[in-house]
Amino acid sequence: MSTLSFLDEEYLNNFNKIEIDSHIDVQKPFTARKLIKDIYPIAPGEAKENKTFLSMNYSIATSLEKEKMLAFTILEHALLKSEAAPLRNALIKAGLGSDVISSFDNGILQPMFSIIVNGSEADKVDEFTKVVTDTLNDIVKNGIDDELLQASINSMEFKLREADFGQYPKGLIYNINLMNSWLYDGDATMYLHYEEALKTVKQWAKEGKFEALIQEYLLDNTHSHILILEPDENVIAKQEKDLADKLAQKKASMSKEDIKKIIADTQKLKERQRSVDKPEDLEKIPLLKIEDITKQCDKLIIAEDEIADTKVLRHDIDTNGICYLRMLFDISNIAYEDINYLFLLEEFIGRTATKNYTYEALANAVNLHTGGMRFAVATYDKEGDVDSYMPKFVFKAKVLVDKMPELIKLLQEIIFNSSFTSKERIKDLAMQCRSDFEMSILRSGHQLVLDELMAYFTPKERYDNFGDLKFYAFIKNFLNDFDNEFNKMQTAFAKILPMIFNKANLLTSITVSKNDYEKVISAIKPLLEVLPNETYPKQEIPFAVEKKNEGFITSSQVQYVAKGANFIRLGYKYTGAMKVLETIMRYEYLWTNIRVLGGAYGAFVKFRRDGNMYFGSYRDPNLVETLNVYDKTAEFLRNFNVSDREMTKYIIGTISNIDMPLTPALKGELASSAYIAEMTDEMRQQQRDEILATTQEDIRALADLVDACMKENAICVLGGSNKVNEAKDVFKTVTIIL
């Protein structure tokens, strides 16, 4: 209240209130469902078969109807997101495409519910419509499976109560949620409260209201459309020609004076973009002092324990009755030729039938009793050792403490009784995996090129790289030669499963309130006591530093440009000043030259404790120009000179990122990761001390390190064919991947 009072008295009080008409009219409903056809770009020469998207899209009530919004979020999970989802499974079984995806956008006045088939053909649209309609009619007639609906409600309730937004501050997410109603003249606090809405939808489940919602908004709703989105390799060329023609026509209609004015205005804009703010203007912004910052870093919350002859890391953190469990199984015993199958197992395990469950029943049980569980391959390294790598097969789960016995029973069922013998299910999962990967390439191209680039330098990253483009190639081959590959998978899984789920070298991490720890241990003991305890020799992966300098072509019109090196291999050491340099580069040099002047959506730099450093750009219209900016970084650093005030701002900005509030789950994960890497509190404190003590001279001293890294000329780029082919001389290989 004191802050609001200050804003009112010192600022808002000086202005008169004016009435603003913020009303937004709703779209007039369609009288009949529409059919819309459109095209999207693919790379020249890329095959068009099975590249069409089919979607059915519905306008659902308004965002001011909170209970319906919650109900449709639950319905989306039940119908389309759960492994037991009947609509998703019906579409997959019909063979209409490679994957089914969905979305429910309730952040707009007229929320939109979408059912989408990926990897299809335009001539399947009638069958697509029929499968959706028939399946929904059957659900309305016979009712939604009660266990499925309750599992989806439980999953949503867990998320609401946990309110875990990862690294995003809760306040930010809550502020965004305010807009779902506030923007449309509704109660701004509507979406901050969920108890009553949750109570209502639980009652709706008992009364058959969910089926009524399906009937009203999906089956009988004419305010909807079907979209057929087909691939076209000529789209980009046509768009570029249309733009060139439009600009030529515009220029032809202009006088010489008009053209001169545009040139002059453009020059003024560039000068403004390159200019720095006046010191007297910057002085007006309030600023903390270095002395205001806490000198001590937060201690890692961790204690060692031993249960049933296994190591347990204990993180006593108030979790509001939730246990965050991680079990890290050592997989350094898996042979090099079987590593691909580890990543395949990651995709399949927990999603197939077991001895006592169908895969649908297993999904329902997981959602009924837990807040979610998953398996993943993760690789760690030891602090300061660039040649170390410690691969783990990680089980992660979150569950209410009272539900721990159910979680462990499910985990035991999955570990010992999973079946991978259904060709139909395995093929469906493999197709979903391929589709998800293709979507992620376009959504997260920057992460892909960074992962590829880092694999040039260290064995840890080379191991992780088996889950990146190598795995994409593997899963495509798996599907292309399915019968043969299916048999190979059976042999490989039979070999590696007992080697993975083994008590030898198992590390368990438990994040839970101190008072609940014994309950958790009591629930876990039965599993630990039945796990085999066999010792297998460690297998080495072949590794040599290799600058592959790869160019990957997609249908995108933007690039993701990465360049880096390992500075420890070049004779340099990690220092906390590098964290400050990241801040300076992100908000100064890279921001100005790549985002403001270059037109990219974003740019970033990272100096990691393992020695790997990289520059990267995101949704970048350029390629060679961006590489040139990276190469000139050392020159910028050698001439770096700012006021003490600006230097203080950079240091404070760096500390604010390090001191970002963490959820209980992330605190536990940070502590266990540090334990594996043998990174101590003293090392973390040293980094903090170095950050707070960073001077301009320290930043200038990093110029030689950056210069040496850039002269290594290790590059990886993903982008459009025109830009990649124009720069083909900087690559050793150029590959079309999408």
C-alpha cells in the first residue's frame, strides 16, 4: 500500500483522470463452419508429401467466463494431451498424420480451441472432420471416462496449487493472468483466485456438464473453421518478389525530394541507434549501490544420507506438502553403439503398456496420483575438468507426500514391467517424436545450433548431442526401416534396461519439508531393496575436438547464428567477471549491433564454467554480418570505457540474474547438480566476490580471451537456403534438414 500511495501522491495526483473507451466488440458468429485454405513455405526441393496441417478451430465463450475457461483447459488435457486422450488416439489410429497437437488460447476475449493434425494431406480433410465429429459424438453419448476426467482435473489442480512457473517470477505470471480479464473490462483479480472455479468444475464433472460443453462448443458451434495449410516451395520467392515490386512501385511514385527525405530520415535513425544516452539523463534513474547488495551467496541446501546401500541427497525445504524426487541412474556403462537407444528409451518409457496397465490406464494413474513424472538422459561434468562427462538416466517426479506409495508402485511397475512389444504403439510414439523434433527445430533453432556447436569442444556436450540432430536422423531411419529397426530396438532394450535400473552408483535427490522426509524414505525403501546391484565397466565414447562448421537449411526466413570455442582449452580460466561481461554484451554491444542495427529478434553470449563460450543470435535476418559483429567484439572490449555509475549498473544487473528467486524444486535440483559437479559453496562465493569486484580493467582484460575464441572460427548456423548458400564458404558442410 505504501508503494501505491507514493505513486498516487508523487505522480498520479498531478494528472486528471480521463475516461478511455477500452471496450472490444466480439466477432459476429459465423452462420456456418468455414473452410480456409492457405500455404506455408518449405525449402526449395524439399518433398511435399505428408507436410500438410489440418486443423479444426472453435471460438469458445469469452475469457470472462472463468469456470468455462478452466473446464476447457481440463478438456484439452483429457481429450488431446493425455496418453489416454480418446480424441488424440482416435486421430492417430486413423492414420491421418504423424502427430496430433492442440491448443487452447484463453488469453484473448474470444478464446480459441484448436485440434491439429501434423504431417497429413489435404485430401484427408473430410476423414479428419469425420473422426473428430464421430469421436466427440461418442463421448457425449457414452460420457467421458470418469477416471480420465478425474485424472485431468487432478493434474490441473496440482498445477494450480503448486504454482511453479520455473524460472519465471510468480509476480510476472500473475500480472499476465490479470490481462485475461482486465483487458476486456472484467474483474482484474478474477484469475488470481481458483478455488471456487475448481469446486464448480468438479461438480460439473459429476453432473455431465463437460459432455454438454463438448456438445455446445465443439459439435454444435458454427463459429468455427477448418484450416488446410499446405507446403509450397515457391512462397518465399513469391513474397520476396511481391515485396520488391511493391517497393519499386512505391519508389516510382515518389519525387526526388521524397527519396532524399527517406534517406535523410534513415540516416538520422541510424545515428540515433548508435548514439549513447546523455550522462545527465542517465543520472535521473535511481540506482542501488554495490554496498546495498548482499555479499554472501545463498548456501546450497543439501545433506548426505544413505538408504538401502544407496546415496541420498536430502534438501530440507518447505514444499507445502509436495515431494520433488529425482533418481539419477549412472549410464556410463552403456556402450557407444547403444547410446541412441538411451534417447529412444527416454521417449518411450512410461508411455507404453506394462504387465498390469494399458498405456491409457497407466497415464490415468500417473495423473490421478502424481503431479507428473518423466525420464530423461542428462550429462554432467566435474568442475574445471573439460574432458569429464557423467551421463545419467534421470527419473523426475513431483507428488503430494501422502501419495508417495502410489508413485513408487507406479515407478516399480514401469521399471520392471514395461512392455515394448506393440509395434503399433511404438510406431505411433516414434512418429510423435519425429514430429515434435521437427516443430522444435523451427521454434528453438538457436538452442539446436548451440548444442551442435558445443559438441565440437567437450565430450559431455558430444554425449548430449546424441539427443539432438543425431537423434533426429536416428528416429527418421527408425521409421523408414521400421520392421528391421523395431527388432534392433528389442535387442538393445533387453540389453540396456537392466544396466540402467541398477542400484550401483544410483544417486537419489529428495526435496521435501524436513518433517515429511521420513515418510518419503519409508515409501522409497521397497523399490531400493528390489533394484539389482550389479557393477558394469565404464564405457568410453570416442571424442576429439572437431570444428565441423555446419550449416543447416530449413524453410525459415531467419537465421540462428552461433560461434564459439572452449577458452580453457586455449589456456584461459573462468572468472566471475565473465558474468558481468555477459550483461554488458547483452545490453550494450550485441543489443546495439545485432538487434537494433541488425534487426535480429535477440542476441546473447555465454561463458560457462566448463570453458565453453558462445555468441548466438535469434531470428536473425543476417548471417555473415552477424559473424562480423562477433569477430569485432575484442576491439569493442579493448576500448571499453564507461562511467563508474554505468559499471555499477552492469554489476547489479548481473547479480539480479544470479539472485533470481528459485522454486523449491529448482533449489533442490541446483544443489544436487552442484554436488555431482563437485562445485562447492566456496566456489560459488568466489564467483560472487569476483562479480562484485569487477572493474572496467577486468572487462578490457577479457578482450584477448574473446579474440582467441573467435579466431578458432568454430561456427554453426541454421537458416534459410539463400543466406546459408550465400555464406557457404564459412561452412564445411551444408545440410537441408527441413
